[in-house]
Amino acid sequence: MNMNKKYFFLILVCIGLTQGSMAQGHGPLYGLQTPTLPQGHVNLNVGAMSLSSESGESYMLRYMFSYGLTEDFQLNLTAPTPISGIKKPPRTRGNSNMPANSDIEASLWGRIFSNAFDVGKRVESTAVLSGSLPTDKERGKTNVGPSVHGALSTGYASRTWYAWIGSGYQYYFEKNHEQLGDLPYGSLVVGYRPDFIKADWRIFIESLAEFPKNNKSAEGMTIPAHRTQKLLIGPSFLGLYGAWGISFGGLIPVYQNVNKNYQKENFRLSMNISYWL
């Protein structure tokens, strides 16, 4: 990426941060979580994301609008502004669509179980169902079509400690006789809210495991992708002040089995600013 594109990316980030932003605001950046918005509440969010691999770096802004339909059901709409991509992007998603995936996505989050067993403590589960439309024609020289995605997350939350474990599956439809392979993945997050500082901050250790399936070519042949399994781990931080929230963090691969069709990843970075109406 040349210097002009880097400056352009930084300018767009600054614009986005002055307008409001993306994620759930009370949870991690990459891993699946369980919180949903109260009925009638709105969350606006913008995320600045970067992914680095052996073939270069990608940069993207991603915007998300969330609305609490009821106390347990939340509707989301997210759209990207790609700044720069890489030739053979990895397939990834998790909680936040990373810059490798320039999709417009609508999703429904539904809390299907909740048990507040003590003051300030609860165990709950949330299911996710979403559909997406790609804004690019190809990924890794394979035509990319629409996709559907489902996920389930279960977790524990208290005033001090948090933990979420979840898994998801994304299915891509065929386009022009080519098809991206399915994407199973899982995530595990542990969080801590320090009580020795006045500011409302949360610290998370996040992990994301991805197991993409083989792509299908127009000739009906499979394009190996099964050797691109990855396990990434890293910290993230969340700060809340009134109606505003800021979160930032990164992941680095601790294991990756990558074949010749893809490049190894170096790191992923993300920063979100949220505003609740």
C-alpha cells in the first residue's frame, strides 16, 4: 500500500470517529458474544480494520447499525468501505467481518436463554442468523456469491468477569459455476473489568479458530483450502463513557497450516467507536 492510500485511510478513520460507530459496545471485537440491545435502543458504530499477510495489507472501514426489536432480539445492518485489499485474502468473519470480507450483511441476534442466578451475574445464550451480499466479484480468483451464516454463543457475565464460547458456519452460494468453500469457525473470549480504576474499562483475551473448506472451480474441480486452518489469539480493550464506547485490539496467529494458494497472516487489527441513542 502506498503512502497516499495510507493517508486516505487515516483521514477516513478520523471522519468515521467523529460520526459515531459499529459493534455491540459491551463485548469483544473478534469473538462471538451474547449481549443484545434493550427494546427500542439504537447503536451506531464505525470500525477501522486492517489485516496483514505475506502478500500485503488490507484496510477497511465498516459501519454497523443495530436496533433492539425487543429485549432479546436485535437487528443489525453492516456495510464496508474497502480502502485497499490483498490478492489472496483469507476467509474469516467471527463477531466482526474483517477486511478480507467486503460484504453487506443483515443479521438477527436472538437471546434464546438467560438465567440471572445472582446479583449482577448471569448465564445466557444468543443465536445469530444472517445473510450477505458481496461487493467484490472474486476472492482469490474464485467468483464469490451471496452467503448465509448461523452462529451460537454461550457465556457468563458478572460485574468483574466475562467468558463467551461460540461457533458459527458460513455457506456461500454458487456463482457462474464457481463456489467459495464453507467456513466453519469457533471463538473463545475471557474478559476482566478492573475495579481498581475509576474509568469503566474491560480487558479481553480473544481467540478465533477458522477451518475454511475447499473452493469449487467452473470445471467442477476443487481448489484446496483445507490447509488454511488458523488459530489466532490476542488482547482487546473496551472503554465506556456515557453513551460512547471505544474498543481496540489485535490478533496474531499462533498456528496456521497454509498451502501454496494462500499466504500466511501476520496480524489483524481493529478499532471501533460506538454511540447509543
